[in-house]
Amino acid sequence: MAEFVCLFGKDSASIVIKPPKKSPLFLRMIVLVFAMVCGLYICSVCLKQFGNVNLQSSQLVPNPIDSRSLHVVTRIHYPKPQTFNRAECGHNPVRFFAILSMQRSGSGWFETLLNSHNNVSSNGEIFSVLDRRRNISSIIQTLDRVYNLDWLTSASKNECSAAIGFKWMFNQGLLDNHEAIVDYFNRRGVSAIFLFRKNPLRRMVSVLANSYDRYAKLLNGTHKSHVHSPEEADALSRYKPVINSTSLIHDLQETENLAAKALEYFNTTRHMVVFYEDLITNRTKLKQVQEFLNIPVKDLSSRQVKIHRGDLSDHIKNWEDINKTLNGTEYEKFLRADY
């Protein structure tokens, strides 16, 4: 508030208005507000930079229908195996990866494509053996052997491998021990490749048919999960499974939920999502996978032949029931998808 001061002289009197004194508390408040604004600005800049680092080091995929891949330089390793000497390749770096998927999603075919690369060793479904996944200790021991190049299979390129990995099904201890496995992947720089099918109904047909052949052994008394000739594929595809139409929608939802759960569990790892259907219709996806692994891009091939080709109506015995169940639902699109 302004002060009024009256001055009285001999001849006249005058009034002088003094400006109000600025309170020290008021000045302090101004300095404090300025400091807070500057601090908020600096924090926002730091958070933006931190956010960019996170997006570059991992891909958050809330929906399994997102097939974007991540192109970031992987961590490199120089393993020293106990079972052999890498010799002149000892100075060549190695990348670690794991194919994470569900049974009958095309992972076997996908793995043969990767193994056609002369610098890639993908060692199959190693955790199908119960003893290797009995507890987290046995899982870690198995992982260490694989990534130390001491896991020898027909796919092993041994000393000159540039990328080493295997395929791991969700129900083989992967999700049950996800916290420790995520920690291992991040600590050791393991890149995850999620492989899904866009059409879980076709996967269901493949699961049921493969389960039946384990006992029927349609190929001359031999069970084969994968075939290498059109004749073998035709022989296996003659069996038409019956799908439970009552639980079908619930089963499809469960498959989607399982995929979403896996992505949620591993969203802090360096990973990419690949779809079986995209690999078939767009071979540039294989180029993206090789870039993701930071290996030389080459033409990849497989001798495997697809078993269930053509319309789904040709492969489901109770097709009319399935068609009626899914028509008018969000899953109706699966009835007509080619792959």
C-alpha cells in the first residue's frame, strides 16, 4: 500500500506519495517460483530423453496384432565354450536370441529358415524336456550352456556362429518363471522374437491334427510334426478334427490372452513381434528379422511343406457348427482367412 507523506513549509504544504516498499518475502516468492519453473522444464527435457532411450532399447507391444519390429544394435558377446575351441572365430561377436511362441504356430518352419543362414544356430525346442525346466536353477544352467555355445545339435554352426538361440514355448516354464527369465535376458542381452499366428482357428486345427497323429501315425506308422513333401502333407491333411463349438469362443479368447500376457511379461526386454502369416505373404519380414539380429541379410529357405492348405472348411469335420458359432462375432474373420 502506498504511503502519503505531508510536508509543511512556510509558504505551502505538499503531499509526496512514496511507492510501496517491496517485501523481502514477496521477492523470495518470485525467486522460488522462477526456480520451480526452471526445474520443471529441466525435468521434462530429461524425461523426454529417458523415454527415447526406453523406446530404443525395448518395444512395448500391448496388442499381439502389432507386428512392428525393433532395429537396435544388439549386445555382442565373445563366448568361450568348454567343449571346443572357436579358433580363428574367437574374435567374432555372437548375438543371443530366443524364439518365444506357442505350439503349432509355425515356429519349426521359422527356425529352419533361420538355420539356413550360415551364421545362425537355433537349437530347437530345448525346454520340451522336463528336467531342463524343473526349476529356475535348471533353466538358468541350460540357458548358460546354450549361450556359451556348449549346446551341440545338428543346427549348431559351432565356432563361427554369429547368432545363437533356440525356440521356447510359453507352456515350457517360460511364463511361470518370467521374472527371473526377463532378468536373465536383460542381464545377458538376449533378444526375444515373438512368433504368433493371426488366425488362432487354423492353429487349433493344426494342434488337434498333430495330437491325433501322435497315436495314429498316419505316415507309414511314423509320427511327423513337420513334412518335406506335398504327398506327406496331403496324407496328414486328410484327417479332419472335430472342434468343440461350445467352448470355441472361450478357447480363442484364452489364446489371445496368453499372447497378451507374454508380451506384457517381456515388455522390458529387447524384442520384436513376427506373424506366421506375414512371413508367408511378405518375405521382406525375414529381412527385418535378420536386421533385428544384426546379421548379414541373406535369402533364407526351408524344405518344410505346409500341411493344411486352402479353405478351412476343407479341414474341419464339423465345419457347419463352427461357421454358425463364429458368424456375427469378432472372430468371424478367422473363417475365411487363407493362412
